[in-house]
Amino acid sequence: MNETVADRTALTEQETHLSESPSAVPGTQRPGGRTAKVRRAVLDATQETLATGGFPSLNMDQIAAAAGVGKTTVYRRWGTPVGLVADLLTDMAEQSQPAADTGTLAGDLRANAALVRETLTDPRMGAVFRAVIAAAACDEECARALNGFYRTRLTEWAPVAERAAARGELPAGTDPLELLRAVSAPLYYRFAITQEELTPADAERAVTTALAAAAAGAYVA
Amino acid sequence: MNETVADRTALTEQETHLSESPSAVPGTQRPGGRTAKVRRAVLDATQETLATGGFPSLNMDQIAAAAGVGKTTVYRRWGTPVGLVADLLTDMAEQSQPAADTGTLAGDLRANAALVRETLTDPRMGAVFRAVIAAAACDEECARALNGFYRTRLTEWAPVAERAAARGELPAGTDPLELLRAVSAPLYYRFAITQEELTPADAERAVTTALAAAAAGAYVA
């Protein structure tokens, strides 16, 4: 358990700073306890590195130093830079905004489109998404992590479609995930593929498209 | 003019192999002449490298060697790996299939969706697209080149919408490029963003979505 041995310049002391308690028993830690703080510091450093230098700049030792966490802790818990990206995406999916409930399908889809557009056009988060999309294009494990991120997000927003169906706003049998993909797809297409500007008009068109296609039964499974 | 000397270990000699003729006068070269052959060899090697190793593996000297072209030619004409990607994308846009003309808007959009799906699910071309999408996420110049590729492709297919409008199949004022983006976006979204399978049913749904939204006026400028 001698995690404090790490002779990088004065890291000897720093190893215990924010590292997991050696005496921690699984299940006994409070949420927001030391394990959570270590994870928060490491994932914040990971996100910052992705935003500024992209996936190729992700280095385990530098993340440990930036997070003020022992190197052995970072290697043991996350293993590789891909492991950091995968856990960051899990965290981002958990932290992301819950589904809107405005009372109408159009209102909820507008809120979703606005959230996607604001995220992608935010300088920091836009850079993070570019980094993980690029990483997913090069690495199978990153691709699986990104797939998991969107599965979580789409599922989180699925009740929007279920509530709309219950209100009679959607044809019976409409696939909630296909409806939600239809809102996101044109925005990500401009952002990551055609490299075009992403305006509020684009978000509105994505909603109009999804609503019209849904009404026509395009997403009936 | 000793063009047959292609001793890879003697690049001094190789400089003239497949390189542009020093005496060539601009405008006097036949299409398919030496300049075109050099470009073809270099772009084929570039595409092969992107397909197998991605953008980070693109190396000017190795491309010159693989193409059997002098290094100075490659450096002079393409400058950097990004220059190679940009010219490859120009070439891919030029070589890509012309717009369909099946007689109906649905038929033409189905042909477009099938072309996009077949390209992205082709092992080699799928890998090339993953590589250029990743490169565009990391590099501004690659992003501009990718933007140019899609601008060319979308413009090439614009007559599909114009002919449909002339036949009365689309509301007056429908933006051809928005209609075509709507067909491609869900396919690229699954391919590059959510990392999901891309089935014929997805291509058909993209067409159904675009047709329904177009009929509802979602793409009227």
C-alpha cells in the first residue's frame, strides 16, 4: 500500500494528496468522499487536456500531476489514456442535463436541439467533442465509449417521445431514439463532418425536420 | 531524364522518376500525362496510408517512396501531409459518382443514400473517411478541405432537387443543399458520432425523413 513512493520532484508528498484512502472499504465511502474527489480532479484534468491539446496530448503522468493525484492511482484506476476518455464520457453522460419537459413535443425537441447546439458551439466543450470524435475514429475502445455516451443521452431523453405519444402528438409505435437521433444528426453533421457553422436556424430546422418526419411515420419501428 | 532509375536507396536518381518534366510548358501537357500520373500515384499512396494507418501515419518521404516519385516533387507540390489530404479530398470529390437521375425525387435520394452508405461501410473507404474526419477534428486546414469536399458533393447533387422542383415534387423555394444534407446527416451521425451500425433500413429512413420534411416545407429557404 506504499502509494506515497514516487520520486518525481516533490511528488512524494503529493501522492497522498487526493489519492484514495488505503483503508477505504467499498461501499463505506460517502458520495463526494475522497474517491469521488480523486475522480473529479482526474476527469477535470482529462477534459482540460482534451480541450486544449486533443487526444494525442493525453498523458497519464501529466494528468496525475495536473490533478494532484498519485501516478499509481491514475494508472491503477484508469489504466490508459483511452480509459480516461471512457470514464470522462461516462461522467459527461451522467452530468449532462436531464430531458426537458415543456409540455409539448416541439418544445422538448427545441430544448434538446438548443442543448446540442450550445454544447458544440461552446469553445471548451466543442473542443472536447472534437477530441473524442477524433479519438473514436482512431481507436475501437474510444468508439465504444462514445457509443455508450450517446446511448445514455438518447435513453435519458426518450421519455420526451413517450410523453408525446401519450398526449397523442406522435403516431403509435414511434421509436423514441430514432426521433431523438433525427434532431441531433444534422447538428453533428455540420459540426464534425461538413465543418459548417451551426446557427440557431440550423437547430430549428433540425426540429422542424424531425417533427414533420415523425408525423409522417418515418420513425415508426 | 533517366526515369527508369528507381532505386529506392538512391533517391538522388529517383528524383526524376515520375516527376514532372522540367521542360513541360504549362498548358501543353495532355490530360493523363506525366503530371496526372504523378498525382495519381501520390494520391493513391496517400489514400492507402490513410486507410491503413490514419492521418498520423502520413509521412511525406514514405508517400514519395510508395508512389515511386521523387521526394522533392512531393514536397514541392503538396508541401505537408495536410496538403496531401486536401488534394486527395479534391480528387475524391471529382472522382465521386455524378448525381442520379432516376425520374423521381425519391429514386434520386435513395440512390444518394445508398451511395453514402456503401461508401461508409466499404472497409477501405470507411477507413479513409474515418481518417479524414479525425484529421479535420484536429487540423483547421484539413477541416477546410473536408468542408470543400462536401460543398462539391452537395453542389454536384443539387440538380436532383432542382429537377424535382421543376416536376412539382417539392415546395417552391426548397433549398437543394439542405434537402441533401438531410439525407446524409443521419448516416454520418451513426458512422462517425454514435458509432452505430449503418444498415439499408437506416438509409431508407434517411430518405423518408428528408422527403417528409421537404414536403412540409422544412427546407424552404
